[in-house]
Amino acid sequence: MRINPLQSYLEANGILLCNQSPDLPALEDVGCTWQDVTELIDQHKLFYSKAFRKRTTYLSPEAYHLLKAVKPRKPLTPPAERILSLLDNGSTAETAFLKQVCGLSPREYRDGFDFLLQNLYITATANGAVLNENWSAFQYGTAQAWEALSPPPPPCDDPKARLWGLLRPTMPERCFRSLIR
């Protein structure tokens, strides 16, 4: 069985960006591909978010659980609450469907959806329609639904210290402080 190189990277480092950044490694920097991302999403071994500076951010299951434990939970905005209500019963949907049924303007939808991804309320739970070799739509669901299907977190007495220990090799301390705010 092939070992997914992205899984190995995330287990060791906890976080990776989709696109180039001066602050953190990106997918292509570590020799991984879009197919590696979609494979891990389908296996619930990668938490897709916008947790780092509103950019597409991939987290290992451990990094997700640790970040969730230390990051203050922001209250939902009305558009975010509306979108989340469509997924709260354990269902999943692609963004095109959510946009169509949520009853929000395009801007309200984008702001609400991005808020949910930035604050770890939702994630990609499965690969959706393939758009091209390097991009596809996702099925999105709640973080709780993802947690039910993903590896359980290891026990941890000090999540902040453990998260910093995991992210320190690739993340400057100023970025870490920003991430956990």
C-alpha cells in the first residue's frame, strides 16, 4: 500500500498551506499533489480549513484537535449560522448547492462560508466533482461530523505547548500567536 507523502508530512509538522507563502511551506514545497490532498480528505485524515490568515490550510487530525482546544470559539455571524444550519444534521453538500439553498446574497454567503472555515466549524469531508487534474469541488460538513470519522486525538495535558511543539519546526512564533487568537 502506498504511503501518502502528505500524511507523513502532516503527522510530523501538523500544518501546510495549499499555496505559496513566505511564512509556511505549501503543498508544492514539500513535493505533494492535489491527489494527495483529496485522498486524505476522503480518508478523514486531513482537516481542510482557512485557519491560517484566511488561506487554505491543511491540518493533521492532531493539529486540528489541539488548535480547537486552544483557539477561542468565535460566535457565529448570521450568515455563518444560516449555512451551518444546513449542515448541522450531519449532511454534506458542495458549495454550489449550499449557495443555491441558503437564501443569502453572494457576498453574505462567501463571508459566512469563509468564517466557518476560518473558525473550524466546517471542513471538507469528501472529494466532490473533479474540475480538473489539480482542482475539485468538495463535500462540506461540520467539524463534529468529521471528528466522528477521523482518528481520535491523543491525550494531552497541555494542548498549547503540544501544538507549539508540533508547529515550531515550520512556523515562526509570531505566526503561531496569530493562529491561536
